[in-house]
Amino acid sequence: MTAAPFNRARAARPLLWLAMPVMGVVNQYLAERTAQAMLGKPLGLTWIVEAIRTPWVEAWIGCEVVTFTVWMVVLSNLTLSAAFPMTALGYVLVIGMGWTVLGEPVTLAELAGGAAILAGVWLLGEREAPT
């Protein structure tokens, strides 16, 4: 009995599936921190300049660059119809982050919506499963 050859692309697929939703959560966290840092300041050109100078926006821009790079890797390894649904997992992760990190309440509607998203991603992913 011989061992199947190691397939790097196949082994990396779960990481690709997790990368985009995780990057989405990081982006949303940085957006929330930016919003909190700018709370109560009048919107205008000064607001934009001040926002850009916050470490949160600087980190957010860096995160966007990494997210773009990850998305290009994902699209080079998966079809768009397989790749895009995984970004919806970020919505579920953001609910969890809001609850655990930011202390936001979670409603029954959010739980039901999150379950529907997970079911939809699973159903779409079934099409990509090897037969």
C-alpha cells in the first residue's frame, strides 16, 4: 500500500477558506476602533486628516493591503463561485467578535441569520467537494 502524494494546494485550501473571513473580522475591528477614536469630532477635511493620522487607520490600511493579497491568492486557487461565499463567514465571525471582544449583545435574529449564512456557505461548498 502506497501513501498518496502530498498535495500542497489541497492541504492549503482550509487555510484559504479561513483567511478571508478572518481578514474581514480584523478589518471590521480596526474600523470600529477608528470610529471610536473619532467619536464626537465634526466631520470634514480636518476629520479626514486626523483619522488618517490615527494608528487605527494606519493599521487598517495595512490590513487592507494584506486582505487584497490574500484575496488574489484565494482567487488563484479557487473558482470565484467557491471563493466568494466564504467571505460571508466573516459576518458570523463579526457577530462573535462583537460579543466577545466589544461586549455587544447578540440577538436571536443575529444567531438565526448567522446559522442561515453557515448553512448557505456549507451548501455552496458541497459543490466544490471532491467526489
